[in-house]
Amino acid sequence: MEKQDVFDKDKTYVAHTYNRFPVAVQSGRGATAKDFAGKEYIDFGSGIGANALGFCNEEWVKAVTVQLRLVQHTSNLFYTMPNALLAERLCQITGYSKVFFGNSGAEANEGAIKLARKYGREKKGEGCNQIITLQSSFHGRTITTLAATGQDSFHQHFFPFTEGFRYVPINDCQQLSDAIDASVCGIMVELVQGEGGVTTMDKEYAQHLETLCKEKDILLIVDEVQTGIGRTGTFLCCEQYHIHPNIITLAKGLGGGLPIGAILMDEQTENVFQSGHHGSTFGGNPVVCAGGIEVLEQVYNEAFLSSVSTKAVYLEERLLTLSGVTGVSGLGLMIGVTVAEGLDARQIATQCAENGLLILTAKTKLRIMPPLNITMEEIDKGIDVLHKSRS
Ligand SMILES: *Cc1c(COP(=O)(O)O)cnc(C)c1O
């Protein structure tokens, strides 16, 4: 099959919900992808942060295929070893008490919202069900996680949305305090807003948030779907903020490219869900969990995590030398690139694809989230392509 055949079939048969770049990836190794014509692309997107170890990492492929030949799925009516092992590893690494596995970030957040509402209702009564989220946040594409997403552009077309969300601007302590009353059961935030434009939360604000939640017995939920699993240079982004929320949601990087989502619960929230309160047919699938265990094996390592920070510093330095780049934002290998007035990030990204670089956008910025184990040579190659794709 030629790439044009792929484009044609997609156009005819796949629902038109994505604005794809004209690249059909056939294979990949590390941070280098190949299309059907054998053309190579440096990967600065890692499938939106999912391919934490890049394309087809040897040990990861081995872990996944070994499990695939043992048993591919059992449903959650039965036990599997990878499921139990991944949960154990996640709790050991993070200090959390229990894990629930789903299949995606949206599903993890949906579960966290359910948990917070059940908690509020049981502790403070029926009226305690409101959840505060941030403006410019992104929490997923289900009706409820769209409602949680603090962007008007996502609150269209699909009425009625789930009730019970309030939005406050990031880094404004006063407006946060003003939004809290006895009906609030949870506050859900990203520490670095990814889709919303790669905006980082202030440390003081995060600590204020945690103190406020403790004082008022409100559950703090941190959406680490994008920031988690080493992306920002620590295993969890929360570590850099010195906060320990009641609930953390994970997804993207955790599966290394296979679909998984997770809700981490602390001692206060671990028993809120009881048998029958939540579930998923595929959640915590043994093949995906086997891949997840290998991701943790490689990422949860001091040398690996510090290499993420080193590469991030290097990337930012190189980016700032490019004409047309007026600023960088973000944390670790989650980088937003502001382009000069008159330049269009989407156009640049399209030009990059043409020239051999896969790169993301977030609002008006370019967004760079390479595999965490990208090599310095691949970074240099990618920067060179970006350099010649500015207009
Ligand atoms: C991507 C993302 C989600 C949604 O994850 P899906 O797996 O696409 O459902 C939720 N929250 C954040 C912060 C994300 O970046």
C-alpha cells in the first residue's frame, strides 16, 4: 500500500474528527519514524506523550509480546499477575495506597470525579458535589470531562453537559478562595496545562491549594495524565511542587504507547469505591500492564530522570537561538514554544512534517514532547529541521 491509498481510505471511511498531518507512519525506532516511502522523521511528539520510551523499545516490546503469548485478556472478573504487579510498583514508587486501572486519561479523570462526589456526599451530604477546575484546563473528551475542562470552546454542540463544575483562573489565590463554599467536594488541576498552552502553575499557588483543601476537607485531584511518568524530570510532577494530592490521575506515558489510565488514591480516598462502584472491561489489561511495568522499570531511575532534565535544558537553549522563537514555557520535556508575531504554529508544524519532523501544537504555540529517551543526535536533527521550517 502507498501512503496515498492510506489517505484515501481514511478520507472515505474514517470519521472526520481529526485534522491529521499528511504523514503515514509505517514503522519507528526510538525517536525516529519511517513512512511508507522510507522517509525518516524525528519525533518531537511521542504520540502526544504516550510513547515514553519511543517507538518499539526492545525491552518494552519483549515484555508486551511475552505476555501476549501467555494471555491477552481476562476481564476484571479474574486476577492477572501484570495487573497486580503494576499496581504494586506504582504504589511503591509514589507512596499512594491503591490504584484503579482504566483505558485512558479521560476515563481516569471521570473516575476521579465520581470518587470525589461519592466522598463529598458521604462525608458532608447530598449538596456537596461541586468540583472546581481551572480556566484553560483540559481533562478529556467525555461529556463529564468536557464539562470539567475550563474552556468555553469545549462547551459546545453536546448539551446538556454534566452539571457541577466551577472554573477559576490559574495562579489566583483570591479567586480560588472566593469560589469555595460548603458545596465543593473536589478541586481538579493540571500542574502544567498541556493542551491549554503549556502553562505552569506557580509553586506558591499549588501549596496554597493543598493547604486550602486540607483545611476544608476538599479532595485535591491532580491530573498528571500528561505530566506524569517522568515527563517533567521527576516521576510525578507533584514531587517538584512538594504536594501530595488525595488523587492523581495518570495515562499517556504509563503504557508506553498502549492504552491505559490509572487513578492513584491516598489513605483518605482508597476505600471510597467499593465493589460495584466503578469498573471497566478492558481496564488494567495484562498486556498493557506488562508494558507499563517495563516503562516504570526504565523511567523510575535517577540517571534516567536527570537525563530528562538535562535534555530539556539543552532543547530550550537551542530553541531560544532560533530566529522566530520568542519564548519557551513548560517543565522538563513538556515544552511550549512561542513563535514570533506573523508566524503560525500550525503552519510551521505542517512544514516540519514535510521536512522530516513530527511536532505538536498547543493553542498558538508549538509543543515539544519527545520520547523521554530521545538521543542528543535526534534532538539536534529535529532542531535543524525546525530551523529550516519557520515560514
Ligand atoms: C490527554 C489528556 C487527557 C485525556 O486523555 P485521553 O487518554 O485522551 O482520554 C486528560 N487530561 C490531560 C491533562 C491530558 O493531557
